[in-house]
Amino acid sequence: MLSRADPACRPAPGGERYVPGQALFWSLQKYVLIAVAFTSFFPILFRFQEHAVIIFSVLCVVMCGLQKVNPWIKNPVDLPLWLFIAWVLGTVPFATDTSYSFAEWKKFVAQVLVFYWALLVLHRRPRVDLPPQILWSTVLAGTVLALYALMGFVDRGGTWKDRYIRAYAFGSDYNWLSTYMVMTIPVLGSLAVMARSQWVRGTQYFALAITALAQLFSYTRGGWVGHVGQGVALTVLVGGRRVALVVLGILAMAGAGLLVASQAGLQKDTVDSTTIDTRLTVWGIGLREVTAHPLTGIGYGNDSFVKKFPQYSPQVQAPIPYRQQVIPAMHNAFLMVALGSGLPAFVFFVWIFIALVRRLIPLSETFSSEDAFTLLAGGIGLAVIGFGVRNVFDYMFMGSLAHVFWLLAAVGVTMTSPAWRRLVTEQEQQVRRETMPGAQASA
């Protein structure tokens, strides 16, 4: 066994132990993190991402053990997140299908692992350029996905007149595309505002146009409402309540214009209320069941509803006219949590979003292009708001969508961490000292 005195395993500054190859190891983690951010926009690669995150998380913990550092990075999401995880696990024995609910709980824990792994890598690799690199990887993937969706939309004969044909994400559908864009567009906007070079800013504005068109032609109203939430939040931060009211008025006029257009034969399917009505119906059923099981719920997971009520399965409802069918799920992530694991789980789940937004968008601060960290964190905060609103109308907290959410959350929490900023400052000062002529001569 190597001792502290051995050159192969000697003490490092700050009481840490030096391990051979540690710089290369954390550099490799950086590139894997960037790769996961990019590939998370392509659900077909989800299993590879999931396995990679688990393997590299274990390796990170082992390396931290060798270096004698704590792998746990404290953050404001810890308390509500772990209360949620513990409560959901405690309700699994009361589930309609315990094996299914336990499997869904494990999926959520695996998604959370992305958050803590990313936090650890960002703190063990404290470089000022790493968070923007991850965000660049995210928006690049989102733009590529948007281009793919638009080309498919045009190729299949999509039109601005109605939504019978929609833009689709690669390997998924319009719901996924819309949710990806809800998280991509505000981050892309913050990067564009921060850009100094005109050609870089022009490229980012072009990407904004592409992603906005993909969102528009996804014809997904839940995604559009997600952007409404982001727009209102942004106007409150930048211009105050009066500006927010003006924006709401403009949006209301746009909605009224859409209704008028439907009377002229345009976008009739877009304004059709069938999906709204069926959501209200299933929400009513779910809320009644929540009152019957307020603490333990009927089982965590999106399919627990149809397991509890098999009469609403697509097979049973096949002979019923489409407009009279009840959708076999809550189509609301927050209500799904309340129905599945009780009201305490619902409170903890909402608390996670509130804790993130409070950390990423402090009400005492305003956006400033002079502070890159605050600006980028604000863009991520808007992405969190939009993602939360989007999940009110569908259950989208799943798979690689959850990966993108947790990666953005980790980047935002890191950039707003005083400890991380201090590490970056110390690292930059050390580099400057090492590159000074006097230091080189003494060496």
C-alpha cells in the first residue's frame, strides 16, 4: 500500500491526496458530461447515456475516495429531493402494482444520479468555460433536432394552415420536440445575449429562429403555454409587473386571433377543445382518487392510473367513439405524483421546482449581460419554469428529457454557487502565477 510519503500518492494542496492521473480522469469526465448533454436530445441513445452515467458516477466516487474528498455537493435541492425520494419509496407497498411502482421509483433515482454526477464533475473540474461548453452542447443538439424536425415536417407536407401534420423529434414525437424546445430556447437566448462576436450572435439568432419554428410547427399547445410562463417571468424580472401585464394582453390578443382564424377555416384542429375536455375529465377522476388516498396514493408511475382503472385502457375503450374516450393517464406530472404517492409527494415535487427557481433567479437581482454566470443561470431558471408549466399538461418528466432537465439544473446550481466561483477564481489566479516570468525563472 502506498503511503502519504510516496511520490505516487502524495498530499495535494488543501488537504487532498494526489492520485496519479487525476487530472486526466476529471478531464475525461468533462468530455463525457458534454457528450451526455448532446446525446440527451436523441432518446434512441437513452440506455447508453443511462449506463454511462452510472458507470462514471461510480468511478467518480472511487476517485474521490482515493483523493480523500467528499463527493457530496450540497445544494438547495437536497432536502425536497430526498424527501420526495424517501416518501415515494415509502408508498410503494401501498401501490396497485408494487413491482411497477418500484421500477418507476428506480428510474427516477437513476435520473437524479445525472444531477449529482454533473454537480461533482463541475466542482472537481472548476473551469470557467465548462458550464458554457455544456450549454453550447445542449443548444447545438436542440438546434440539430429542430432542423431535423422542420425538414421532416416539410417532407410530410406540413402546413401553416392546420396541425394535421406536425413536426416530430427524432425517435419520438411532437410532445418530446416541444418539451426539448421549451428547455433549449431560453438557454439559447441567454447565450445569444452574452455573445460578444457579431457572427457568433448572428449564428445564435439563426438557431433561435430555427428552434422557434420547430416549436411553432410542433403545434403543441402545452409547449406554447410553457413559453408564455417563461415570457411572463422574464418580463417581471426585466420590466416589472406593468410590462408583464402588457405581455399578457398581447398574448391574449394572439389567442383571440387564433380563435378568429379558426372561424375562417384555419387552425381549426389547433383550437379544438377535445383534448382539453378529456384532460379535465381524467383530472376530475384523479382528484377524486387523491381525496380517497391523500397520503399513500395508488402507486407511483404514469401507468398506475390505468392499472387502478383498467376500464380506461385503450383496448377496453376501442369500441367507444374517440371524443367519448377517457385518456388512460393523468397527462399532468404534478397530479400524477399526487395520485401516485399522495399529497406529501406532491408538495416535495413542487418544492424541487421552487428551490431551483429561487436559486437560479434571485428576486433581488436582474439580468445583466455583464455577469455571465447570472445571465446563464437566469436562462436555465426560465427553462425550469417552462419545463414545469409544460408538465402541467402532460407527463414529460421522463427519460432523456429528465436528463436534460437535471443537467441544466446542475449547471445552474454550480454557476450560482459561491464555493464554485471561489474555486474558479483560485484556479485562474494559480494559472496566472504559474505563467508569470518570475515564476518560470524560479522554476
